[in-house]
Amino acid sequence: LNHSMISLGSCTMKLNATAEMIPVTWPEFGQLHPFAPIEQAQGYKQMMDELSEWLIDITGYDALSMQPNSGAQGEYAGLITIQKYHESRGEGHRNICLIPSSAHGTNPASAQMVSMKVVVVNCDKDGNVDLADLRAKAEEVADNLSCAMITYPSTHGVYEETIKEMCDIVHEFGGQVYMDGANMNAQVGVTSPGFIGSDVSHLNLHKTFCIPHGGGGPGMGPIGVKAHLAPFLPNHKIIGVENVGDGEVREHGAVSAAPWGSASILPISYMYIKMMGSAGLKKATEVAMLNANYVAEKLSAHYPVLYRGRNNRVAHECIIDLRPLKEASGVTEMDVAKRLNDYGFHAPTMSFPVAGTLMIEPTESEAKAELDRFIEAMVNIRYEIAKVESGEWNATDNPLHNAPHTLDDICDSEWTRSYDRQLAAYPVESVKRNKFWPSVNRIDDVYGDRNLFCECPSIESYQD
């Protein structure tokens, strides 16, 4: 990922300016104890308050809690906030959460973690939430409707034009709207959850606002809420938290061990927003959409693009459908993903949200030259698939099926494959100028998933 374009879809990963990262190395941020009295951390508090005010402005919400430590924990905190709101109105029995079939897997998991019952809402043939089904199910469970969890733009990478109607339907039957913040990179400066009609959202600061999240963390998933939910935001038993926009400290318990989550990484988002400014943030959103549509348009002549919105456009990511090619040639989405390694690219998100597809999100970070290099790789792979499809290449003895090719493969004096090793390692001219060598061949993922084992060396072996 650090050698080429980051193409992962539905998981915004941006390039980071050094100026954003430097403050993380300062001991004044990194070595402060999370329970230090707030009067001893006034500079920290000023930074967090400013960042909170900016995020409130960006989201259109009224208050914000910085405590949740990840996007998933933000979902959990947001749903707890909704529950406490219902309880305050004598409606604690409301325990049903409506979730579209296209939603992120974290949504139903979070709902079940707070003891909500999940009712799935259907999507239409274009991947959009079926409004008629949403209304029917909201009406059916009206007395017990707690909330709906909606992603905007949709998980399919399209702006759902009925999003406001969805919010209105949920509100009509007494529910609250939780808007998943995963695709916020297509909203900043253009629209906002608060404007659309949502009541609460988490923000992936480790996606939209530049905190790197490779390798599993750390992350930050603060939640923004409308004013009526502000009194029910998380607190902390050790350090009383005054949530920005709320102004009061209440006893609602914590969702994270530290009062402000992984606060030491907040300077990254602070610096990003400070340096970008309002105009820069809006331009980033516009360029992210431009890049995604450029990729979709260039690849559509070679691969089907699964979902599009009005004017045949996608939002900030596009889904390339490999299922028809798999049926015609036997080449799988895994073959394409692994072959991309030979071209110097990490594969896009595979088989999410639709099995047998690749989801591409270039963000605003990538220059046109890098987009063109990725497009060249995908187009060339399509030509390779055609050779398998026509029978010119054997179904198993071909560069796609055997990808990725390591340096050991190419240097092997016993090269027995029917295709040229030059084709395997340097499929296009640009790869020769900057070759990334995969370190290992493909493994049997399914076998590994189903045959877990633990190798625990004996004490004696350590003595040896």
C-alpha cells in the first residue's frame, strides 16, 4: 500500500502530509496520562475543543463526544445514546433497529451488542434502499422502533436521492436515524448528516480526517448528535467529560477506558482540517468524486460497473463486477487481485459489498498519473482474461492463475510454465521502472481459515 495507489474501497485511506504527522511525535501529546487533571492539560483541551467545533460545523450536528475509540465503538456509543434518549421519554421498550441489506457488517453487530433486534430492509435492483419496504417495516414495528442505521452515500458507492425521505419515514414512526460515517469522505463541504436529517453519526477520523489506520489502529470514532441527544452522550467516572456543544457533565457511563479515546493521535486530524480550511475540504470531496468517476468511466469499456446513480455517475467509489468474466473464463476475482500485485498494486476491496466484485476508492490523494497507471493495469489484466477466455492460454497455466510471481519464481532455473517469465514479472512497461516484488506466492486462504492450529514450542526448546 505504501508503494502505490491505495485503491481500497469503502475504507478511505489517504496519503498524509508530514506536517500532520510530526506533532504525534511530541512528548507533550504522546506522554500525557489520560487521567491527568484537565487544568494540567489546557493546551490539549484547547486543541480538542477546536477540533470538536470544526467537526460539529462539518457535520451539521449540535454536540460531539470525542470518546469512542473506533468507528465500531462510535456505532455502539451512538446506539447507547439513542437508547438512553428513548428511556428518558418512558419509551425504553423501543428495541428494533432497521438496517438495509446493503449495510456494513458492523451495523447489525453493533445493534445486537446493545440488545436491539435487527430487521433487514430490502434494496431494489439498483442497490438503493427500497422505500416501500422501509415504510412497511417501520409501520409494522412502530411501537418498538428504536432507530434505523443508514450509510450515505450508500455502501454501493451511489448517492441515494431518497435519503431525506428515509429519515422522515423513521422519524414518523418514532425512531432515530443513525448515519454510518464510513462514507463521509463524499459529504464533507458538499452536504452533511445534520442537513440531511440524521440524528447521530460516528466519524472515522482514521478515514475521512487522515489518521492512518493500516495495521489495525489506533483509530478514533467520535460521534456527533443533534441537540435532543446531547444530554445522553458518554461521560467518564474518573475525569468528568464536558462534551463540546453540550456544556454539561452527566452520569451516563463511558464507552472507552480513556475519557477522550486515543487523544494522542488527534493532532493529525487537527492539522489536516487547519491546513485544508473550508475551501480545501470541499475541494478534497469534489476531487475524490472526480477521481472515482474517472476510474469508473475508463474501466467501464472493459468491465461492468455495477451501480451508478443519476447521469450515470458514482459517488466516491465504484464497484467493478467480475462475475460475468468469471463465468465466461473461469478467472476469479482472487486471480485478478493477486495479478495486480505483479503490476505493483495492492488489490481493491474484494467481494464487499457484493461477492465477486472489486470496490475501488481512489480518494482525492492520487494524482492522475497514478490513476492512469492503475487503469493501465486493470485494462491489461482484462486482455489477459480474454486470452484465457478464448483458449489461447491454458485455464491453470497462465499468469493470472499463478499470480503473484516472486523473485524466486522468476530466477528459478527450472521455469516450466508455458508463458514467458518476462510477462509474469513485467507485464507493462511502467512496472520495469519501479518494480515491487511480492514476497510470497498465493496461499490457500480457505484451507487456512478452516484449519486453524496453534504451534506452541516446549519450554525445553527455548533452553536449546
